[in-house]
Amino acid sequence: MNPNEIISRKQRKKLLPIGEILLEKGFVTREQLNTVLKKQKNSPKRLGELLVEGGFLSQDQLHLVLAERLGVESITLADTDVDTLAATTVPEKLARRYEAIPIRFADENTLVVAMVDPTNVFAIDDLRMMTGYDIKPVVASSEDVSSQISKIHRLGESVDEQMEGEYGADAEEGTDVDIRDAASEAPIVKLVNSLIGQSVDDKASDVHFEPQEKELVVRYRIDGVMHEVMSIPKRMQSGVLSRLKIMSDLDIAERRIPQDGRIGLVVGGKPIDIRVASMPTVYGEKIVLRILDKSSVLLSLSDLGFAEKALSRFEQSFMKPYGAILVTGPTGSGKSTTLYAALNVLNSREKNIITVEDPVEYRLAGINQTQIHTKAGLTFASGLRAILRSDPDIVMVGEIRDRETAQIAIEAALTGHLVLSTLHTNNAPGALSRLTEMGIEPFLTASAIECVLAQRLARRLCMECREPYQPTEEMLRQNSFPHEVRDADVTLYRPKGCTRCNNTGYKGRLGIYEVMLVSEAIERLTVERKSADEISRVAQAEGMVTLREDGINKVLGGVTSMEEIARVIV
């Protein structure tokens, strides 16, 4: 079949834009479409992908429209039996480049290929020439195609068989394999590569290798929650852990003290930085990999889940030429990602931006980044002093941990620098009280701080399987829903679980934010050493939306559940 017969260029010109079709069918509103079209100007992603990510459209609705528009079939790969023989006719590299994977033979001359973009006639031409078959395209989601490519080409599926062959089915359970031999064995290398590759595909933030009495347990942290994915025989433990230590340049002979390292990899065409930490336990060394996807640092602030008003307040604060901006929240609440997104906005050739971090999680072009080295005497305080001697315009301090760092950061903000940093407090008003407790004079804090942003990360409901329900009035009252909501007929959503979200009911995360601008009234309360509760009441009267209120708004918007808000917000 000639690809031009599927859809000619003349035909494509006559096609309505996909946005207009979505409007005609009532799948999106004009306001939602305009919002995403603005975002698309600064994003390489397709309009449909952005609408799905924003929660305005489901994958099924997008597929329905694409299929109808192009006159092709729409499928869900998770529910489709894929012919492995057909799938392997196209190499992984090419499959990823074209976001296409063969799924079956239609007949002896035709190959059915699931594609994200069936209008890509160049891809269809290349696939036809490479395989020798005519190509019949069908529509599938980008995530489905990527996941299926990983599954088909995953090396780890044959590892169990290879382990049996290399190590013997009846090898003694407690026998350690020689480190050098184990690290060089193909099954070990393939197993480790497979686990890392799968963790990236599953969007895990951390991979834990945990030695137990009779096995090595591997767990992924996905969307902030731990999931056990594999149990490796004890006889493989030494080889797996040694392979990880070799990859991250750690001392493989040292097992008594904690070590830190780093791995740089390319997984599926994406550059990935991995931070490695080892820690001795009673059954051997536990190793944790923190996966830092460099593409995630390119997120814009609008991608993080800010409400329009909160985003406007936050942008208004860091666009000022000087002052301190603090981002607060517990570990793992996305503070660094928010600061990096702000730095991406501020980054330009006209500004000298210097950071001091522990560790440097992402490398940003055009920004001077400094790694803390406590043993060598490079602390946040000494690093910040050095930065201020280097003619900076904008300074980012990874974390304010002590009085000395806080004092220097506040003084820098008062002397004409824009300072961005993080602090561990439960809410935004608590940051001002916390600095006073650290020994900073309240009048300095009040003058220097421009804005405090408190945040949490909540899991996003899977848009394919979320389940609507009618909450009781008592439930709404107990969870502090507004009076007007309690009196209305409101529909909320809860998790259900499907193949798309690994039966968790959740897929991805979004931010819950509380943005407090430091007004004259709040300055006055800070100088008077008033409590965080009193500051919070004034901030709310001035328009601050609290974490709980922002969370409730996102529950009402159908993007997360009340259970998630209760889990992440006290």
C-alpha cells in the first residue's frame, strides 16, 4: 500500500485542525483550547498530548478524533496482543525515532503498525523500505507506543534463563560470586540495564536495591509511593551491587561506610543523570538510585500545576531585581524543580546566575553551578560568600540549613541581589517565624523576603479510569469544602485502576501551592514577632490561597482525589 494512498497532502490540507474537531464534538471548550495553544508555542509537544496532560481530554477521546480525522483504526496497546515476531522487524532505535511499533501481520504482504502520528508519510516510507512490507497504520498514544517498545526490546526478559545457565540452578544460596567475574558477566549487566531502563519508562524517581536475608529486593518509587518490582536471588546480590558501584565509580572493596556517586546514561534517547548512594545494612549494602531526567528540568512553571492566580503572584515576585524568594515544603515535594523552572525563566545572557547546591541535581546551560563539598570546607555559607564576591545578579542557595547561611542570604537580598532558596517549614507563613527562630533579626527578614511559596506533590488521577461519585454533605464538611460547594450538587472523582496506570488509579503528579507575598501588614507582624497563625490570617485576607484550599480546588477540578490531599497535607 502506498502511504500517499492513506492520506495525500491535498487531503491533509482540507482537514480541519484537530482543535476545531474537538470543539465540534464538545470534548474541550474554547477557553481550554486557547490555554493549551498558548502553552504549545513554547513546547515541542503536540496539541493533543498537551490537552491530555492538562486533564482537558482523555486518551480515548484523542484517539477517537485522530482516527476519525485520518480514516484509520484507533487501538489501546495495553489491551492488544502484540506479535513479537512482527514487532522485532523494526529496530528499537528506529521505532523510537518514529514513535511506531509493528503489532501484527495483516496478511503476507502487509504489516500493521501502531503510530503516534499516522500522517508522517516519511516514517511510513522508511518502515516500508526497511521491512519490505506494505504499511497499514493505526493510531496509538505516545505513552502506549513507548511502553510497548520497551517491553518488546527489554533485555531483562531473558535474564532468568541466562542466570540459570551461567550460575547453575542449584548453586548454593549463600555463595558470593567473585566481584570482578560477577560484574563482567552478561546476565548481571543486562539485569542492571533492564532495571534502570524500566525505571525510566515507569517514571520512577528512585530505585532501591535492598538486601534481605534471602533475597535482594528491588523497589521503585513512582509518584511518591514505593512499589516492589523484583526479587533477585541472594547469589546474585554481590554481582548486582558491584556492577552498580562500578558504574558510579564507587570503591567496590569498601562496604563499611556510606558512599556517594553518579552515573550518566542515555535511556531511550533521553540523557539521564543518576545520583547513587550506598549504605551498609545487616544483610549487605543498600543502594539507592535517584533518577534525574534532564528533560524534566525544562518544564515551564505553567506545567507544574499552578492555579492561574497563584502563578501570577509567584512570577510577579521573582521578576523583581532584588529580594529573597523562599520555597518551602518537606523533602521530595518538588522544591528544586520549582526553583529550576523559575531559573529557566530568569536565565539570559545579560544576567550572571550562580547557584550553590547539595547536590547539583540538574546541569543548566548558561548558569554557574557549585557543588557543596563539606569535607573540603565548601559549605552553603562559605559557597555563598564566594558567590557574592563573583559579581552575581541572581543567586540560588540549595537550602538554608543554619543561621550563618540564612544571615548571608538575607543580607545578599538586602544589598541588591535576587536570592532564591528553600527552607523546611509546613506552610508559607511559618518561614518567617522559622528565620526568626534561627536567629535572624525580624526587621531584616521582613525587609528582605518578597515571597514565600509552600508546596506539596499529590498524585494525579488516571484520566482513563477515574470514577465519579457523589460525596455526602458530612464528608464535604469534614474536609473543609466551602459552604457554596456543600449546598450544591457536586461530583468528585476517586481512583479505580486500569492497565494504563498499573491498577493504581493514579498517573503522574501535580503541585499543590500556597503563595504568600510579603506585604506591609505582614512585614509589620514579622517585626512584632507575631505567630505564623496570625500572619496566615492576614495573608489569607490579602488573597493567599492556602495549601488545603488549593488542594480542594484541584479535587473539585477532578484532577486528584480527596484521599491524596489528606495524605500530603496535614
